Amino acid sequence: MKTKIFTALLSLGIFVTIAVAQNTTSLNANDSVTVLIRCDDIGMCHAVNMAAQQVAESKIPFSASVMFACPWYDEAVEILKQHPEISIGVHLTLNAEWKNYRWGPVSGRTAVPSLVDSDGYFFPSRALLFAHHPTVSDVETELRAQIERAIHSGLHIDYLDYHMSAAVSTPEFRAVVEKLAHEYGLGISRYFGEEDAEGWYAVSPEQKKDTLVAVTSKLQPGAIRLMVFHIGLETPEMNALVDLNPFGPKNMSQHRHAELEALLSPEFRAALASKHAHLIAYRQLVEKFGVDAMKRPVE
């Protein structure tokens, strides 16, 4: 069994060893916790890409979900090509939720008219999207275009997931995602029995790290625990972004920077070590189980 070991020296004066098994016969030892870290929205903007670069350089195993419909995806591709060990996913998007920063379909506005507003951009919310009666054929055309762009970027693509869950908002849309995943031989996030470990997204930036550590310390062996992060740097670019959805945090720049710091913190690594955490990525799940073993999660 080939195992890649990443060892980080903590400021606490101890070592944490995190292993990623490749083509293994088992996911973890009986007394360990299996954790899958997924960082979303890579390629959305420069500040998010720079945060992803920090995570990549930290050598902590993670899966990177890239928004190939966004203007900054090329930079994300350049960064991730320097780290072929990272598992890459297509963060399928049918929404563009930021005030004064919008994006539209890869397939072109005239190819998928039911998915765009009068300016040719995706709608900021799922509610507005469905108010304009998106067609299943348009959804398939656009999601296929995003996957094709990802594949032709030169990155090794392992899986699919879905921005703001718009691409799986109806049974018909979800069936399209499943069809494309099987057609292209890609996994789908949450289709391998993962259970979400969550609780830090909505808390204040000051509470992110302590909340993440507390959640990690309570993990138990069993199902794969999925940890989803929305990372970024607190920069003028990120400070200018305002979520048009009322449920979005108002100080998103601070929230994303705090999630980055929590993810990279010695305290988080120590919490993982205390649980004998075994970190995996979607590439290992696809290689071990294959796409035919995927099961639609219970909704």
C-alpha cells in the first residue's frame, strides 16, 4: 500500500501526522476518524485563489471545488497544476450571487436563455432562477459545458458538486448531474455516504476556529465526515463583495479569512491528531469504489 504522509510541526511543540491512502484496501483503522476536507468556490476571485494556494502549500490533504464559470478560474488552474496531488472537482454553478460581480454561462447566454437575466448573467438566487422557469435541457447544456471546460483545462478532474445546491434543486436537475457524472466517470460529493460535519459557517469570524476545533473533537469513527470550507483573504477585493441573498453573511471577507485561518491552525491539526484522523479526498473514493458504487443521498 502506497501512502503519502504529510507531517506538520505544530507551534504546540508536537507533531501531527496525516495520511492519505491511495488505492488502499480500507479507508481507515478501526479506532480512527475519516475526514474529507472540501474547499468550495475556488476560481471565484483572486482572494479565494490566494487562500487556496495557502492551503495547497500547507500540504493538508483536501478536495478543491473549482467554479469554472467564473472569470478567475484560469488562475485557479495555474495554481492547482502545481499541486497534482490535490483532488479537483467541478463546482457546478447556476447562480452568481454577488452585487457588482456577476458571471454567466460557459455555454453562452443564447444557448441557455432560461438560465440568465436580461444582461446574460446567472440569477443571484435559486428563487429568481426558478421564477424564470429554467429548462432541464438548458441545465444539461450548461453543466456539460462547465465539465468540458474543466476537463480541457488540463487538470485531472475527480468529482462534481454544486454551488448553492441549485444544480440539484429538483429531481430532474439532480438526474442530470448523475447522468453527467456517470458519462464522464466522475464522483459526486455526498454520494459516498459522507456525513456533514458542520457548525462554523454561520458563527462569527472570532468563533470560527474554536467552533471547528470543538466539532472535530467530537467526531467518532464510522462514516466519512465531510468538512466544507469557504476560504478567502480579507482584501479590498473580497471586502467589496456583497451577497445579494439575505441569508449570506454581511462581512463575507472576514468570514472567509477566518475559515482559512481555522483550517490552517495548529489547534485544528491537534484536534485531528487527537482523533487519529485519516484524511482522504474524492480521488481516493473514486479510485477505490468507482462511480457505479455511488448512491443518491437521502433528502
